[in-house]
Amino acid sequence: MALSMHKDSVNKQMDSSKYVRYTPEQVEALERVYTECPKPSSLRRQQLIRECPILSNIEPKQIKVWFQNRRCREKQRKEASRLQTVNRKLTAMNKLLMEENDRLQKQVSHLVYENGYMRQQLQSASGTTTDNSCESVVMSGQQQQQQNPTPQHPQRDANNPAGLLAIAEETLAEFLSKATGTAVDWVQMIGMKPGPDSIGIVAVSRNCSGVAARACGLVSLEPTKVAEILKERPSWFRDCRSIDVLSAIPTGNGGTIELIYMQTYAPTTLAAARDFWTLRYTTSLEDGSLVICERSLTSSTGGPAGPPTTSFVRAEVLPSGYLIRPCEGGGSIIHIVDHVDLDAWSVPEVLRPLYESSKILAQKMTVAALRHIRQIAQESSGEIQYGGGRQPAVLRTFSQRLCRGFNDAVNGFADDGWSLMGSDGVEDVTIMINSSPNKFLGSQYSTSMFSTFGGGVLCAKASMLLQNVPPALLVRFLREHRSEWADYGVDAYSAACLKASPYAVPCARPGGFPGSQVILPLAHTVEHEEFLEVVRLEGHAFSPEDVALARDMYLLQLCSGVDENAVGACAQLVFAPIDESFADDAPLLPSGFRVIPLDPKPDGPAATRTLDLASTLEVGAGGARPAGEADLNGYNLRSVLTIAFQFTFESHLRDNVAAMARQYVRSVVGSVQRVAMAISPTRLSSHMGPKPLPGSPEALTLARWICRSYRIHTGGELFRVESQASDAILKQLWLHSDAILCCSVKTNASPVFTFANQAGLDMLETTLVALQDIMLDKILDEAGRKILCSEFSKIMQQGFAYLPAGICLSSMGRPVSYEQAIAWKVLNDDDSNHCLAFMFLNWSFV
């Protein structure tokens, strides 16, 4: 009996483990369940057997095995698909690299030929004895510079399609020679390495007329879709103000010729914007590739004259465009060439590097186009998921609106309704007003942002030249340490403008930032070079009249260019107040900062301080520092900072708002200058390793006064002097483990630090030079200031006081805790008050 039961059990196990063949109907029923739930529980599988009679002859264990196998097949299918995609990318990238290698070999051959020709010319020049030898060398050099002279054409009839087609075909040939040939001497940009996941191969021009950039890369979109995106230039080229197709002419070969007028924004407040009058030619090549090429129509090329302009400088597009080739297995290989002449001679000399830099052109146009297409491709494939329920297109629109609003503020075009407001006698801050803001902001603003009493938008803006401050580092600091430059009352005014009745115009109060900020990420681009976020400013009211400050405020913020390794990248921080609802069509009035790098000048002396750009433009070359003040660290990076803040106003308060805005921008400029000096690599290098000991006679005397006064007032020794040398006291004070600082005691001014030992400089994260820009009340928190005020009379009468543990802030905004502080009067040899000394015991960064 027992043996019979054992045999039955073994047979059951064998039956349950044998292969089961499913009918199509059974497979269909299982697939339906798998779609809803790929991993059903035991109860769900039993329920499935009960609900589907066609599965009643299958054991639950077999159904469990089917789902396991189905999940395994799905995983294998996805992995196989991923590997096929990677393989296609690698195959296409290999083809691209082979083509690039062929092009480089041609370029090398061309350079070898030119080198031989130049040697021959130099030898023949040195062998002659006539006075024309130098002239022959000069002439050969001029021939070398004019490798691609612009052909001169007779004026072509604007109404003659044949003439326009001839220009289009010439443009096509010149563009292809740049995209895949050797017409331009291309040099690969640093950091742009090719690979299946890279942005592509990016190069810039060397020794050609104008500035040019070239890129080629892979995207998983079809050529027609890529062409559609690239033609929609305002969606990816942030400097494009408008683009109008004034005429479109079909050609016999199936292509299209378009006459286009484009306006672009100026990047700063100090130069006019550029516009372009171009012919754009779209056609197909015999191999199935799509080509969109473009060039300016000028007197030298022929063709119709463009529309006249007043506020713009006419710039020139040299043959440029896009070559879009279909890729086996789907996707496209894109070649992009941007070649322009921005008329750099029409701008002040200090700004010319902005208009003569191929690297800046590459970042702003060429790479931006590739990144945008790649972003669209990944969004279309579902690779990018954004939280918050926002569609990617909506988030991109927010970014575009922030940039466009900031560009409108920086440029202040008259046809948008902007007009210049009179100054207060100092030209450092420009004030512009727009009394018809609906003209450029849209009808959505009419009821929510502007009073029924009338009003408009006011913009206060300024530009500065920064020395030795990496743009990415500065913008990252401004983003992370808003309290270092922002005024909470001004932020509250801007936020209140979204309400029906904004509260009174505030006075810009130094240090008036009682709240903290919380950054909430919304979206970022594929390579994290740009990110969109919401900033919550937490409010706290300290008095009944500050009740408006008690509310939390929100900013929509766009930050870009914070990668310090991106060559030629513009760093930008733009923000606009929003309300809690944050609708997709929320009104935006952007303000912010833009920092653009200037190529270093190899032949000029390097300055190590922040300069005001307006004064540099006025004094010209005479504003350079003497050669003896050159940067000893060899770090000579210049950049242009542009600041613009926008505010709404009611008509009867216009002058008040203008005065507040002017004062606020000046305050922000001062804060940025202090921050720039603190974070400059020439400054930061002094933080590394022991700081040099100040050895002046004044320092020796001050050290002696500090120790003597401490002994007189407290009855104890600050430290035991281990040597009788004249500088022994200073050395021990300098190396003391606690932070010792001295500040002035002027009755009509805020106390300013005048001396600190090494620990004190480390605590404040500053240097002896920058120390004098730091005020005592800036580093103390609210509780520390109250305690010092209550103990101040005791310090002046008794000579010293012990202060309890607390928190202070470094110059970089970092909180520092200390267990106790001692304050005492420092007396000179005549027993007169010289300064106040503070010692912070056992301090550490929080």
C-alpha cells in the first residue's frame, strides 16, 4: 500500500514537470493576463484557472512556469533590442569616424602641399637681392589667407528664379566642401570626444574669414523630422528673436528656395543686435540625403536686397547648413556647419572676442542644435520621464519663455515698446520702461499683473567685465547662495505683482533676507547642461509691518552652463516669480544673470580684480593695469557679466520703483563683485596650504597690543610666549588654533574686519586682502547680533565680555558653529581704543 502511494506521487511529479503544449487560445488568454500583470500571485493564478475554462486542464505550477518563461523572454527581447540599437550606433559612428579620417587625411595632404609651397616661396624670397623680396613674401602670405575668395557676381534679378537657383547651387557646393571636405581648416574642440552616447564630433575653424563651427553626430530620428526641427530655429537657438520667410520658390529638382529675414538678440547691453538676410535652399542628393544650406544675399553674391533695419547691425552668413543622411536601421547622421561674419569691428574692442570666437558660436548654435534634436529623440522614444505631470514640450516652453523674456529685457527693442528713462547722473545702471507691455508679453498679463490705474514694466540692467572668475563657478555660487546677493523685500515686491494689489514699494535693505531657499528640480536636458527648477523662498515676518514677508514665495528658475569643462559655454541664471498654482500659461517676467567668457588675450597684462565694464569702454586702452600688476598665477580669464531685473509698476509709483530698482541693481553689482573676488582662482589658491605670515611693523605692533590688552582686561594670558624674538608673538598669534579677528570701532559706520589670524581667515573663507570688505554684522546671525548689542556697553566699560555658543556665517555663506566667543578692547600704547578683538573657540563648519 505504501509502495503504491509512493509510485503515484512520483508519477504526479513527473506529470507536472513535463513539457506542456499550449493551444493558441490558451496562449492568448495568458498573454492578456500578462499584459495586465506580468507577475501574478498564486491566488491570481488560481483565479485565472477558474475564470478561463480553457486553462482548466493545466496545473497551477505549469502556469507559474509559463509566466516565468514569458518574463525571461521579454527580458531577453529587450536586451537584444538594446544591443541591436548599440550595434547600429557603433556601426554608424564607425562609418562617421572613417569618413572623418578620410577628410583629415585630405586636410593633411593639403597642409603638406601648402607647407612645401610656402618653403619654396621663402627660399626664393631669401635668394633674391632686390628690394621687392619682402613684398613677395607678403604677397604670398596674402594669397595664403585668401584660400577661398568670395566670387563676385553681377546683380541678379529678384524676380528671376534661375538667378536665385544659381546662387543656391553655389551655396550647396560650398557648404558640402566645408561639411565633408577641406574648405575650412577644422580643429576639434577640447572635451568633445566621439562615441555612441556622445553629442558628436565638434570642431571649430582656424584662420578663416569670420567664425565657423562644425559638428556631426547620430540621432534616432528620421531625416525629414530632423529637417523640420532644424528649420524651427527659435525653438533651439536661444538668441533668435524672429525668423520670417518672405518668399518661397519651388525648384525644378523638387527643392525649395526661401528668402529669409532673421533677427537675433545681442548677448549684452553694450552692443547692437544682429540681423541676417539670407537665401535658404532645401534639396535632396542622389544618395537620399537631405540638405538645408543657407547664405547671406549681399552685393557680392547678387540677389535681391533685404529689408532695411535701424536697431540692428547687418551680419553675414557664409555658406552654412545641414547635411542629413539616413542611417541603416533607422535614424540619421547629421553634419552641421555654421559660418558667420558678425562684423566684430563695429563693437567696442573689449567685446570683440564675443564676436570673434568660434567656440562661443559652436556652443550657442552648432552644439545647441545637436543637443535639441537629441533631446527630442529621447523624449519621443520615452527614454526621459519627468515628474510633476508636466509634458516635456511644456517644460521646454517654460525654458524658452524664460530665455526670451530675459533677452527682451537685456535688449529693450523700441518696437516692443521700450524707451530709455532719464538717469540720476551716474550711468552705471540703465533704466528702461515699457508702458505697453502687452505688446510683447501677451494679453494674459493684462488682468493679472497690471493695475487698473495703469502702469507697465520697468527694467534695470548693467554690464561688467570680470577678471579671473570662471563663469560656471560664479553662476553656480549665485544659484546656491541667493542670500549673498538677493533682497527678500524686493523678491516679495516682485511676487506681490502677481496679485491684484501689490504691497508698497520696499527699500532695498542690505542683508534683508530672513528666509531660506529650497530648490525643487523640474527637468534637465540630456547632458545636464541646463536644468529647470522651482525655488521656494521661505518667509518669516519679524514685525507686524513685514506681514507680506511671512508668505512663502516661488520662482521658476533656469540655470545653464555650470559645467566648468565646457569650452566657450555661456553660463546663465534666469528666474521669474510664479504663484502657487503654476499653470502652464503662467505669466513670466524674467530677471537674472548672464556670464559669457572672453578668449584670453595673450598679449595683454592680466588684471586680478573685478572691473566696471562701462569705465573700461570710456578710458579705452588707458584702463589697462600697469605691467607690474600682471597676474602672477598665469590665470587670465575675462568674462562679461550682464544683469537685468524687471519689475511691474503703477503709473503714479513709477519714479519710486525706478529708484528702488536702480539702488537694488547697484547693491547686486556690489555683492557680485565681492563674490567674484572671493571665488577667483587667484584668490582661492591662497586658501590652499599655510597662508603667508604678515611681516610688516604694523602687524608686529598689532599682535603685541592684542596680547597685552587681553592680559589687562581678563587677567590671563592669550598664550605663553615661547621665544624672545621680535616676531615671536605675531607667529604664535598667527598660528593660534582659535579664530582671532579684529574689527574697527567707528561710531558712524558698521564695524569692518581689519585683521585675522590664519584660523580666522579659514573660518571666514577669505584672504587678508578681501577681509576688509567683510562687516561684522554680516557674519553674525540674528541671535549673535542681539547678544553683541546687549553686551557692547559692558565690553566698552569693563573691557571684555564672554559670549555664549552660537552660529556665524563665512564670506561664502557657510554656517560656522563655535562653543564660545570672547570680545575685548584692544588698546594702543597710549591706552586709547584701537579696535575690538574677537576669539571664536572650537569653531567648525556645520
